[in-house]
Amino acid sequence: MTDALQIAPPINVLGQPLMPCSKQPLTGFLRDGSCNTCKEDIGSHTVCVELTDLFLAYSKKQGNDLTTPQPSFGFEGLKAGDAWCLCAGRWLEAYQAGLAPKVNLASTHQAALDIVPLACLLEHAVTVN
């Protein structure tokens, strides 16, 4: 394979290679454990967050119940402390409401910056080992 045919690795909001977000629970629009995106991902599931009870309650109130298991979709439901690739628009909405969860910048895809200002993400950055 020539260099011209190779696909560049996904980049995070810090301009570095995108790191995985979570394999357990398995997250990502592509269910690959990373906040990768593609043209089919109209929700831009690009922000890797550390979920909180407050955010999960807020999301449920907004019509996106992330806590209730959906066995037919292989979804066990999420809980506080889980890492998850969240829609950038939903994160921004929660940020504006004062309820945004912490963000793992190394695992947040640069496409999130099309929706969320980097300064907002930096305010909620969490250090992940």
C-alpha cells in the first residue's frame, strides 16, 4: 500500500492521535471504544465524558435515557463513573445548563470543535491515566 492510500489516524482536540474512550462499556458511534466519527454520525458522538448522576438525570429529562438497559440493542445502561462518547451538541447543551460532565480531551475527537469551543472543553477537562 502506498502512503497516498493510507488513512490518517483520527485526531483529538489537542491535535494528537485520538485515544480510546471506553471498551467497558463499549462506546462510540462505531462501537469501537473510541469517539471516532463518520458522515453517518449526524449526532457527532465525539466528546468522551465521565458520566455523573446529575448529567444522566438531565439527559433523561431531555429525552435521552442512558440509564435504562435495552437488551435488544445489547445496551446494559450507563451509570455515574462510566466513560461514554457523547453527542457534542448534547454536551454543549448541558454545559450551558451548568451540568456538563468532565471531558477526557485525549479521547475527544477534533470534530467536536465544530460544535463546542475548545475553551469550554478545557474548563471541564479531567486528567486520565
